Amino acid sequence: MRFTASNLFLLLMLSLGMSHGQRSTPSSPRINFSDPNGIIHQLAPDDWPSAQFAIDPLDRAMVIRLLSEAKRVETGWHKQLAIYFLICLDQNYSENIRDLLRFWRSGVGDEDTMGLIILVYKHGHQELLEPILKAGQHSDGALSEELGDFYGDELTSHTRVFVSALSGFSPKDQDSICWLAGGADGGGMGAEAEARAVHNLMALKSAVSSRCARNVRKGNADAEASNQ
């Protein structure tokens, strides 16, 4: 996996500043256009969007053109990065998010693809919660850790939205998703976070929220037991 929870926060703060009309700042270096084929490397020097990345408004049009070309000619991960950056620059959102989801659903994508989708969701695109939850139905390894951490945070901070989306899944899948939330990144969400999550869930007084609360407790307990 190419990022951590702290990097996820930094990337979110960065991406929120990439909308159309942003102002140039001293931390927005100009892009070197002498190597147009290297745009992905410049924007993602470590093959993941840099926490220091910013686009000078004067470069915006050229960067969009180069990213559009990169999306056309690149394959695999670099194509996904080109799509992600175009989304961040507010370019053809519907088309580009559809293309990013197609990568995920085709089996070509991995936990890093899902990481990009989660970043887009955190820009305010709540319609992506359903495919993010669906990803937890049969996840394992690094993907389960990434999803569990995200589920736990969302379940605690946006409980009603999370439970509403969860209601569209079968009871078995609800159990699995909430169990992952309790396990967080594999070490368990901890007693304090569990108490907040369970309190928020029980306050909703629904069958789905009660089931979720039980499985959050179980996921946290199982994760803590496995790490002893």
C-alpha cells in the first residue's frame, strides 16, 4: 500500500485546494513542460500524489491537456493517476469517475485504486459510498486494513449516512462491513472510538444500526485478541 492514514488526511487537504480558480501561492511550483511525457512523474514522483503537490493556475490548462493525453496513452496505475488528477481538476467528473470505477470493478485495480476512490469520496461525492462499502464484501489483506480504517472513521463521524448506505446490503454483508469497521486497520479501533461509534449507532434505534453496533464490538475485540 502506498499511503498511510496521515497521508490520506494531507492528500484530502491538498485536493480540496485543487478546484477551479485556486490562487497561486509560494507553495505552488510551476510545472516543467520541457518533458510533456513526464507529467505523471512530476505530479506523483513516488507513484502516489505528493503531499506537496499544487498546480499554479497559470499551468492549469496545459496540465489538463497533458493529463488528458496521459489518460489516453498510459496503462495501469499511471492511467489511474491521470484520471484521478483530472477529477481533482474538475474535468469531466462523470466520465472520469466512471473510468476509475471501471478499473476497480474489472479486477485490474487494487487497494491503491480504492484509495483514490476514497479520496474522491472525501471531496464530497457521497454517491461513491456504496461502491466503497461493496468493496468490503470480499476483501482481505491490505485492502481490508484500508477499508476497515475508513469504515471506522466514517461510521463514527457520519453515522447516519453510513447506516443509510449500509441498509442497502444484506444482513450478512452488513455484519462483514461493520466487523471490518471495528477492526480498523487490523489493530482494532480501540475502546474510546468503539464507545463513540456504538453510542452513535444505538442512538439511531434501528435494526441495521443495532446489528452494526454488535459487529463493531466483535471486530474490535477480534482484532485486539489477534494482536496479543
